[in-house]
Amino acid sequence: MTEPIQTAPALQRVLSGMRPTGKLHLGNYRGALYNWIQLQHMYECYFFIADWHALTTDYADTSRVKENILDVALDWLGAGLDPELCTMFVQSWVPQHAELHLLFSMITPLGWLERVPSYKEQQENLVGKDLSTYGFLGYPLLQSADILIYQPDFVPVGQDQVAHVELTREVARRFNNFYPAEPLVLPEPQHLLTPSPKLPGTDGRKMSKSYGNTVLMSDPEPEIRQKLKTMVTDPARIRRSDPGNPDVCPVFDLHKIFSTPETQQKVREGCTTAGIGCIECKGWLADAVVAELAPIQERRRQYESKPYEVWQILDAGSAKARKRAEVTMQQVRDAMHLIQIKSPTRAQDFAAGKTQ
Ligand code: TRP
Ligand code: SF4
């Protein structure tokens, strides 16, 4: 009797990316990064900095791309993404993404891209930029290539990216239809709707770089306190003696994310009875935010002092990603009957009529 061989089940694969928009704010942190840090313990994870995607809107001045990549990588490492547990890389260092994007561009009807909701929305919102470019229309198709090239099971994204994952599944389906293989070359991934609370910024609108209402993960403590002190509150609470309503107050929305249940209870009671003032309430919030960010900022500083190590991490991650992406690309090229020169003798084989 031989024992059945026990092999560890292969981990399911996860892929996600972020555009390098500069230093990350609390919305980016809680909306995405915080989840990624949990996921790296559960899945085979690929996380990348989408520098080509940044060019779709910021093509005219590319002078800050490099600095922005480093800032994003520093925030990732500071927050606890661990290069031992996940593969962190830069999109443009894996040229296979561009090759797959090109092949997808051959099979994707224009209407599919024109229908993606973010296309018209962004064109209308980002005034002052000419977004009637080929690359901007292709934004979600490049994203489809980013995703499918790793043949992932899951793509953790916020609600705003679900339409892009849906398009990705349609592109995969169309590809598999035209170029069938067993097993399918491009399995359809699923989006993983991780908790991604919409954090309000200091003006009460959604925290966003374009609104100038952010608190950065790397802001020094006095700046965090100052920014939170100016945050808008329940507009009906005008005087200190007016009771307030935490359920309509953006400060309380942040308490719900960063403060303990005890502090939240203390705020609710103090606010509704006018027992506390808003300045005091915001001070407690700042305490919680500062405490959560302290170890993150400490780790960030360590990496800031040796940026070459950060570039090395991205370089090594990109090499791993290229290897994995190339595995898929060989299957893609084979399925599409594109000639691949895999070895020096390959050209001779071809000439001799050996096409496999
Ligand atoms: N479009 C994503 C964003 O703006 C970034 C992104 C690019 C991405 N490629 C991706 C996210 C692939 C997930 C998977 O946030
Ligand atoms: Fe908002 Fe706090 Fe002021 Fe109440 S006490 S209105 S929760 S800031």
C-alpha cells in the first residue's frame, strides 16, 4: 500500500493595481491597500503600479512619473505589503502587458469601450485635458490585459472598477471563443469586492486628490491634527451648546473607521447632549489616526533612507511578473497561431515544415 502523495493545494491567484498618483491618502489606504495586506497572506498575490495608465490622462507632462512610482511603493511597503509574501512590480517593466493589449485591440469592438461608464464621465470631469485620445479610450482594455495576463482567480477592486472587470470578462470570453484551447487560455476572473468604505475628506466630499481635501498616509502628526481640525461637521451644530447629530457628520464617519467602539460611543453621547465640543471630538479622531499611522510612517522612513532597496524590490518583482506573464503569452500566441521563435533552431524547424 502506497500512501497517496499529499501536495499542498495551489493557492488561488489575485491581481490588482493602482495608478501612481503620488503619495497615498487615507482613502487609498482604507479603500484598497488595507485589504491587499490581508490578501497577501491568503493568496498568490500580484500587485502593480500602473504607470502606463497614469499616462492615459497625464501624457503631456510625464516628469513626475518616476517620483510618483517611488512614493506609491514607499506607502505600500510602509503599510505592510511584504515583498516576501507578494509580487510587487511596475507595469511598464513587464512589456508583455502591452503585447496582450495590442492583441486585444484587434478583437474588441469600439462600442464596448465607448459604453464603459467611466469613459464619458471622466472626459466630462477632467476639463482642461484633451481625453479624446486612442489611449484613453483603451484604458479599460489595457486593464483587461493587466488582469488576464496573470490568469487570476480574483481581482480585488472597489465599486468604481467593477465595470472594468466586467469588460475584462467579456474580452476573455471573446478571446476564448475565437481561439479555443483546452483548457481555456484566458479563464474569466471574478472581482473580489473587498470592504472599501468611501472616506470623506476634510470638506465632507469623498476624499480625493482632485478635491484637495485629503489627509496623506505620510503627513506629519501636526499636519494631520491641523487638517482634521478644519474638517466640516454637522452643519446644524453651530454653537458649542447646540446638540449635534453624528449620523450626518463626516468627522463621525472617520471615527467609525479609525476609532474604537468605546470612543465612538463617547462621541455619540457627548455630541448628542452637547457634552463635548467639536474640537475635542476631532482631537480624539486625530489621536486614533496618528496611532494607526505611526508604525506605517516609521517603516516608510526606513525605506526612504534606502530608496535603492525599493527600486530593487520593484525590479525583482517585475522579473517574477515577466516570467509569469510570458507563460500566458506563449499560450496566447500559440492559440492565435502566431509564430514563436522559442529556440535558435526554431527558424530551421519552421522552414522544414515543422510547425509545432
Ligand atoms: N484602473 C485602476 C484604478 O484606477 C488601476 C488599474 C489598472 C487596475 N490596471 C488594473 C486595477 C488591473 C486592478 C486590476 O484604480
Ligand atoms: Fe461631528 Fe464630533 Fe462635532 Fe458631533 S461633536 S458634530 S460628531 S465633530
